[in-house]
Amino acid sequence: MHRDDGALELLLKRAGASIGIAETRELVAGVAAAPEGFEPEAWIDLVCPGAEAELREHLAALLTEIRADNNEEPANFPARLEALRKQLKRARLTGFIVPHTDEHQGEYVAPCSERLTWLTGFTGSAGTAVVLKDQAAMFVDGRYTVQARVEVDESLYEIRHSIEEPLSDWIAANLPPKGRLGYDPWLHTPAQAAGLRAACGRAGVRLVPIADNPVDAIWTDRLPPPIAPVVPHSEAFAGSTSAEKRTQAAETLLQRRQDAVVLSAPDSIAWLLNIRGGDIPYSPVSLAFALLHANSSVELFVDPRKLTPGLREHLGEKVSVAAMEALGPALDRLGADRKTVRIDPYGTPDWVARRLRTAGAQAVSEPDPCALAKAVKSTVELDGFRAAHRRDGAALSRFLAWLAHQAPNETLTEMSAAGRLEAFRRENENFRGLSFPTISASADHGAVVHYRPCPETDRSLEQGSLYLLDSGGQYLDGTTDVTRTVAIGEPTEEMCARFTRVLKGHITLATTRFPKGTTGPQLDTLARLALWDVGLDYDHGTGHGVGNYLGVHEGPQRISKIASRVALRPGMVVSNEPGYYKTGAYGIRIENLVTVIPMEAPKGAEKEIFGFETLTLAPIDLTLVATELLTEKEVAWLDAYHDTVRKTLTPLVDDDTAAWLSWATRPVGGGDAGKTENTYTHR
Amino acid sequence: MHRDDGALELLLKRAGASIGIAETRELVAGVAAAPEGFEPEAWIDLVCPGAEAELREHLAALLTEIRADNNEEPANFPARLEALRKQLKRARLTGFIVPHTDEHQGEYVAPCSERLTWLTGFTGSAGTAVVLKDQAAMFVDGRYTVQARVEVDESLYEIRHSIEEPLSDWIAANLPPKGRLGYDPWLHTPAQAAGLRAACGRAGVRLVPIADNPVDAIWTDRLPPPIAPVVPHSEAFAGSTSAEKRTQAAETLLQRRQDAVVLSAPDSIAWLLNIRGGDIPYSPVSLAFALLHANSSVELFVDPRKLTPGLREHLGEKVSVAAMEALGPALDRLGADRKTVRIDPYGTPDWVARRLRTAGAQAVSEPDPCALAKAVKSTVELDGFRAAHRRDGAALSRFLAWLAHQAPNETLTEMSAAGRLEAFRRENENFRGLSFPTISASADHGAVVHYRPCPETDRSLEQGSLYLLDSGGQYLDGTTDVTRTVAIGEPTEEMCARFTRVLKGHITLATTRFPKGTTGPQLDTLARLALWDVGLDYDHGTGHGVGNYLGVHEGPQRISKIASRVALRPGMVVSNEPGYYKTGAYGIRIENLVTVIPMEAPKGAEKEIFGFETLTLAPIDLTLVATELLTEKEVAWLDAYHDTVRKTLTPLVDDDTAAWLSWATRPVGGGDAGKTENTYTHR
């Protein structure tokens, strides 16, 4: 136990640590603001590499102490909203926009950036609040409308569907002409700022960048920025060296006669430099900015305290490191030299674009050059993905076999089930943590598209219900993301019919062949047709890109209704996840990851033809399949998939799981084999 | 014959005409620059309403004389390009952009606006040339790449695919930094200008608006703007009064707190005011601008000489008329009053936006409020469409029966066949002309997607070839657009296989059910899947909107790869026209017009479900259908469609056509009925 700063100071000195007690306290406060991580004591190297047991114990105790102190005061949302309104009045603002995003536009943000949650209570991964003098509104997409109604006080915030009832309409309808709407230019991209400016322009409202975020001014117990070790990512997993990647990315700058690009996406920086971090949950990255120059050198802006011993050597001579505060002056230098600097209009903070322009640089809007390169996986990376998916499929199958034995069982709950699955995954080689919060959703919770169980909502898996389980792991060699929907007891006919229609969409997409140049949005409808036929649909995209031991959601490709000009290329990894959600009753989703592959050209073909290889390996619950709704081709796909699942996973699992797997992957084609054994008898 | 201005002057005076010989000559020069129209002498009313025979003869002779004088000098494209380059040098421009479009962004333009054709020889409906000091390039989309290579001298202009090798890349690669690229702000929209400016910005090039188009300076024998009579369009066809439409459109301005909108699309103006004109070919509109005010009054800017007697009464008190030249001062007045004025960023000339802003108005970018309202047809309009399609289908069937009797026939050519079809259509009630130039394409001409036969390319329909016929009519009660591909003699197996795949795509789209909110691009892929399966595709959109006795191509909805946020709504009319093109061999396209209709909701449906009703009535050539490639559902659709065609059209045609129709619409389902009579024997 840490009881005494004096004792710790002595230990630090004795160990030859380069920092004293005050700096250590600050560093540990940063560590306490980061997720625990797979190796919870790795951070100790940041204080004193090779610390001995007594010092380690003291440091660990200090972390525990600080963590305990971090417990926030109970949320009083009306008071917080009122305090923010006072700030707005002081700043002569008519309103202020509070997005969920941080400076890096990532999906998961550090506690110090959870302004939207702190202000409103909404915990979803995407959303925006706008606060006016007498009104406030919360904009969330279709995944989160149900969740927002549960979490947010509707007497304080009007909940709106961000696509069907967009922010721009609300601004036009509710802001008075000549009003001043404030935004934090660190938290919005130039494209978002331009969209807001246009919406404001139509309403005669002025959009005003605000240097000091008024939420931060009233959030008194806000944590510091997180500190987690930055470590090298082995070339054996990355597939190519950072020098190769930097040369490739710099080439795109040279082609466009650009001098540099500002990188603000932590996963781009991690990919480019072959490093990983742990500042935020689920995504093994370090919050940082970087400047990639056309000569392929890099200036990395990151809290230097995060660098593990040896990391500077790993980065090499062409990568310099400076603190975050050095970014502004570096942009000023580019301006003074009248450089042409690329910024990603959908990723870089508007603050960066404004600073560059003020300094005299030419800021040109083009995509982050790492985004597409990172999305197209190398052969080494794809082999890693396949290996990670075998291990992950084995863990999920062990869980599903265990579940078949357990359920129904009053003591089995959403949270305990998720915990059990995580325990199976933890046993896997190269496992480093979950890739996103497990969606473990029983019955009507499944209709809350991004439901995440917590003690207040946790419930047991009941007879006659559907159980939706969307989960994934971060492995050193790949990232997984898989959803299975399982019948607990006897499902209804309606459940089976709708599950089967979701499955038809899944299979249609999995088996599609498409010419080179086709974009994801061109394929989105294929996964919906079987539902449309009976007047049903789902209100989310069909597929997202997946990083390689990086963000589980990455661009630039996607399969959704939202337009995209990015063609699908061999080596890209995307999810295939149609669903159906019956509010108040149940949710269904079937998700596999797939990778784009070239297909053999049919005779007479004039186009290069691509298709998908399914990476995810886990049984699809056949008790929910209404075989009579499937075409022959669909049955053939299902049986072939299950054959691969069984053959691949059986050698990796225990005998009980293997026995269950053999039943769970039984063929449904060729007679009514599937119908005779709809219940599994544990042997 | 007109021989003597003196005699004509006397006749004019005697008839009490309000204009003298000089003004008459000017007016007739304008008439000579307009298409002949369905009533070639209607324009005489513009000179002298109720003119008697002698005056009519004199005026007609004057028109003939002026038309004869209008024959252009033979084109010397190198000399024209050289002359333009001299103009650029004088204006200190590095380059200049010559689009096909006119001030109204229409597909068909008046002779005085055919700058691109005059300069380069390219006659397609979309394209852009960029001329630099030593280089020039021509950008055309997939429909026109083959045609551009035929028409344009590639030693003068590099031909580029506008999507795959975009203008912006070419600017970056070929314009020197600090160069000055000129554009005519009348011929580009604000969105186009912004796109060009961004592309120029990336290349360090300045985009410069040029007040006097340098092409006009060197085009010495350019015709005057066209003059054709503006006539009322009966409410019996329009379905609602202009006052109702104006109130509806003004309501959208009030909702957005806007004072006025600038209308620059002639079809929007024609729709709004229930008028029609004849200034340009194929589209019965008058070139004009208009200001619609929030109080639902309209200022119409149009050459007042075009107004037929009584038209001002038809327009009513709330519509004022002024000459085109009055538009600028009217915009200045809006600016002086600090008004908020809507402009369509994809339709209004950049000139208008610039003028408004300079004058002090707030120009806000939002769609033309008439576009969506015009696209959603009323019940009266849809009934008109159905009636027009019955007549049009009867004419096309008479032609196809005649063709079955004639072909193969050495004297039957692409042009003579098209002429014969037009003759059949001319006999129809309410027919007012073709809706676009007939694509009558034999064999490899069919692979030139927008081929239009001319004496130099005309050829006979040969045994063993495919004949692609894409044509349509303008009727007072509706507009048609239909493509049929017909086997002349015995088709090859490959032709049949590919025709059948195009047909499968056509049927898949025709039978799709989709939820409310679905956009055209979400459906585009459905028409391609059967081709993709064998490595084939087509390089054009699948469907376009169709106006009601207005443009045969209209927005805002479309079915294509290009993103759109406009949902398909009941009452919209779109084409369903997948194709396949084998360069140098043949082309296939099957096109019907369809209208969006609400479908009966299936049991348990949660969404409103829409589908399509097919409007076009004409047999699809069964000799090209490989029935074994069709699913049962597809066969059922084909047989049901042919049943409707036969039952609807038989009462409207002669006995010979009826006999052919009975054979041509024979069922292919239920046995091999289709296979036994693959050749029609004329009785």
C-alpha cells in the first residue's frame, strides 16, 4: 500500500529514476486516466525502467489510490446544463455545439474528452448536442435513438434522428437570425465546420470558433489526458517497415506537389510508424498528431512521457518527437515557408486548418494518405487476420457450446455471459483485449442496436428469447468482430422467419461477385432485399472496414447507404452484418468479417471480378433457420461455411466443444437433416 | 417566294402589323435559329396574328431564305483552335474551359450555344474541352468515349473519360503553377465553379471568370438566339393551375425564410407557369429565367417577341414579363434590399450567384424548389402518361411488325427505319415531336451508346446483327422513351445470353419492392447483378427521371452509381434501362419507363413499401431470350408483361400488326412454347 510520498520519493531516488515525486504523481494521474490494458503494470517502465518489487508495489498502490479518488461526483444533468448556459451568456453566445468526438475524430475517446456524456448522460459512440438559451437537442443516428431515450433526460434535450431530422434543419428552425453559435474548432473537422457554417448561413446565424471550450470551464473534476506506454509493433505482424510505408505515403504527396500532410488520426500514425499505444479503450493507439513531410521524414507530436525505453531507436532518425504543444509552432513554420500542406477535410481538426491558413500556408483538402494504404492489407497481415480468426472462432465456439449447456439458467445474465466469453478469449495467443464493448443483449435489449449491459440493466437469458452477442478481440496479428444471434429455448416462427431473411441478406452479400471499381454502397442493398420483400429493414450500415490490431471501425471503405467513392480493393477487410430489430421484443444480427479477393474471371469476362472471402469462423444458429425460405444456393453456402467452421475449429477446441460443434454445423441441405435434431443434448 | 423587302413591308403595314421590315427580319432570323417544330408556321402569329395568305407566304419565304443563308462554312477545327489560342494569349489566359452546356444547364442547347461542337466537332450531349497553349483535352463520360474518338481530331484533343481520368487531375498535371484558367460564369454553376476552383487551388492555378466568352469572339457566323412561340399548356394536361404550383413552391421559400429564388431551368419555368415553348430541339420549353418571390409572384425574363397573343392573360397578374437583359438589374434590386435569395448550386449560372453577392444579397444554395414538385406527377399527369404510352406503344408495335416483314432488306437503313418509326408516331393524337434524337443503331453502331445515324454513317440492317432502337415522343399528355433491341435474322448464342442477362437486370429492377426513403442509387446494382456474375457491366446509369411533356431527362431522382439523397416517391417517372455493349460488335439495351407506386404492405410489414408500375408497352424480342437463364419468377414477369402489351395494344393497331403482336407476345413459360416459333411468318 502507498501511504507515504516520502517513502516513494526515497525509493525513486534509490532506483535512479529520472523524475521526482511530483512528476511521478502527475504521470500516474495520466495512467489512471487510461484504460488498464492487457499488461496493467507495463506503465511502470515509464517511471523507472526495471524497477524492483518494492518500488513497483508503491507505484501500483499510488495508481490504486488515484483511481479511487477519480470517482466522479453523481451527475446532476440539469445543473450542468444550467452552468453551461451561464458560460454561454458570459461569452455572448446564442448556443454551443457539443459533439462526442475528440481532437482525433476517433470513435472511442479518453475520459477527459467525454464532454457529451458528462453533459447529457448519453454514452453512445456518436452523437451531438446543441445547447441554446431555452432549448437543447441531441442528435443521434438510427443505432442510438432508443438508447438516447433511455439515457438522456428528454425534459432537458429533445432527441432527434440525425439523418431524418438533421441538425441543419433544427438550426434553421430554432436559432434566431443574427444569433452566434459557438463551436470548438479542435473537435470539428473543416468539412463539419463548413457544413455547420452553411446551415447557419441559411438561417442568418453566425458560426463562431471558441478557443476555450465552455464545457471544460465548468467540468471541475475532469481527468488529465491519458498516459499509456507507446510500444513498437513488430514487422512480423505489420508486414512492412515504417520506412517503406513512409516512402509510399510521401510519394502521394509528391504526386500532388504537396510539402507535407498533417496526420491527426491515431490509427494512421500507429500504422505509419509501426507503433501501438493504449490511451483509449479498445483501440491500441496513442493520442498524437504527426507531420509527414514529402521527404518521408515525420514529426511526431505526443506526450514524450509515454515513450517506452528503446522506442526512439525503433522510430529511427527520420522521426523526431516533440510534445503536443509543439504542433502549433510547427504549423506556423510551414506557413512562414509558404508550404502547401494537405489536411484531411473529414479528419483534421478545423483548428489545424485555421492555424495553417493564418500562418500563410496553403492548406489543401485531400484524404489522409495513410487511410487507403492502411485499409489494403498485405499478405502478411491477411495471414495474421486468418490466424487470429481461427483462435477467436475457437473461443467463441467454446462459449457457444458452454452456453448451449447452461441456458436457460436463471443465474446466467448478459454480463456474466459476456465475462465468460472474454475469459475464453483471454486464453488465446496474441490476445491483447476486446476490440469494442461487448454487446450482450437478451430479448428486447437486442433491439437497442448498440446495447451494452451494465449492472442496472443486466438480466438473465430467458426461455423463448433471442440472445444477440456482438463481440471482438484485439490480437497482435489481427482484429475480430463477430455477431451471433442465438435462440434461448424455443424460438417463435416469426423469429425464425426474420432471422432467415437476415441470413439471406448475409449470404447474398457474402457470395456477390462485382467488377473492379465497385464501391461498398453499391452492394449495401443486396443485404436488405430479403427484408424489403416483407416490408422490413434495418437502420444501420451493412459493413465497416476493420483495422489490423487497430480500430475495429476504420475507413475509407464502407458498405452502407451513405455514398462513397472508395472502390473495394483486394486486401480490404470489411464486416458483413445485416440485422433486424423489433423494438421492445428482440434483435437479430449476423456478422462475419470478410476480405475482398480477386475471383477467377468467367469465360468471356470483360472486367476484373472481385468477391469476398469470409474470415470469421463460428456456427450460425440453425435452430433459427427456416430452411424452406432459403434457395438451393443459399443452403449450399450455409453448409459449406459450416463445414469449414467445423473442420478448422475442431482441432482447436476441447472434446465437449467439438461434439457441440459437430451438431451445430450439421448440414441442412439434402433432405430435412436440419429439422430432426433441433435441440442439442449435451453428452 | 420572298424576293422583295418592299413588298413584304407593304403587306405588313396593310395587315396592321406592329413591327416593320427590319424588326421582322430580326425576328425571322431568330425563328430560323429555332427547330422547325410540330406546327412550322405557328411563329407567324408572332409577327402578325391572323395574317392572310399572301403575307404568310411572304414570311415563310423569308424564313426559307434566311435558313438557306444559315449554312455554316465547312469546319476547320485546327484553325478554330488556333484562333481561340490567340484570344487566350490576348486575354493573358493559360487556358480556357469550353463546356457543352448553355446558361440553363440543359441537355439540348440552341445553335448559338453549340460552342463545343463548333470548336471540336463533338456532338454528344455532355462533354467539356480545356484548351491550353500547346495542349487541349476533351472530357466525356462512358456514354461518349467511342463517339468522341470518331468525331474529334485526336491530334488536337486528348480524349479522356471524365470519371476515370477527371478534369481535376488533368489540371493538376498540365497547368503550370500560377497559371490563369478562364471560364465563362454563365456556362458553369456555382458548384462546378467551386469544384474547378478547388482543383485549380491544389495545382496553384487561378480560376478566372471571363465576361466575354472568347469562343464567341472568333465564331463570326454564329446564329442569334432562337425565337419560337410560347404557348399556354392546358390545365387538363398539367393537372393543376400555375397559381397552385406557385403557392406550393413559394411555401418552400417561406419555410426557409427566403425572399426569392432564381429559376434558370427552362423546364422548371415551363412547369411552374403552365407554358410550353420551342426554342430548342426535343424539349418543348422556352429559354428564360425567372424570379419566384415568397409572395408567389413571378418575374419572367424572356424575349417578349416570343409571347403568343393571349399569353400574358394566361400568365395572369402575378407574373410580370421583361426582357432577358432585365435579369441583372432585378438581381441588383434584390441586393440593394438585402434580400435572401435561393440559388440552385447545381443549376443556376455562377454569373447569377456572383451578381447577387456583389449587389449585397445573401445567396443561399438550395435546390430549385420546382424540381422535386415537377418530378412527382399528379394523378391527372399519370393518367396522361399511361394514355400517351398506349398510343406510343401502338406506333412502336406497328413499326416492329413492319420491320419483321421488311428485314433483312438491303434498302432498309438505320435512317430510313428511324424515319418510318417517326412517321408512325406522327399519326398519333397529341404527338408534338420526338423527345430526343432517335438512336437507330445497327450492329457495332449499337455499342456507341448514344449513336445517332447520319448520312455518313448510315447503313443497312444486316442479317445476323442486332438492331438497337432507342426513341421517344413528346405528347401533350406525356413523354415517352423506349429502347428495344431486335435480332435481324439469326442471333448468335452469345447475343442471346447477354440479352437475357440484360433482361434479367431489367426484370429484377421492375419487380423490386423497396421501403419509403430508398434512393435510386440504392437500386442501381440490382440491374447489373446478372451481368456482373459473368464479368460484364455497362458504363451508364440505369435510370433517369422523365418530365411530363418536358425534358425526357429530368431530376432530381435517378437510378445510377452516382450518389443521390433524393428518395423515390410515388408519382415519379423513371427509366429502367440496363444494357450491354460489345465494342466493335453490337449493343443491347432494354428500356421501359416506370412510375413509382405504393405497394400493398405484406403482413407484419413495418415500412411503407413502394414498387414500380411499368408504363411502356411494346414486345421484347423473344428470339433473343435464352429462357433457360431465366428464373420462374422472371418468366412469369415476362409472360405477364407481354399479356398486358397484347391486350392493351391489339385494339389500337391494324390487323397485320395485331397478328404479329400475337406472335411477338407469345408466352415462354409452361413448356417450350417460345422455342417452337422463333421465326415470324408474315401472313
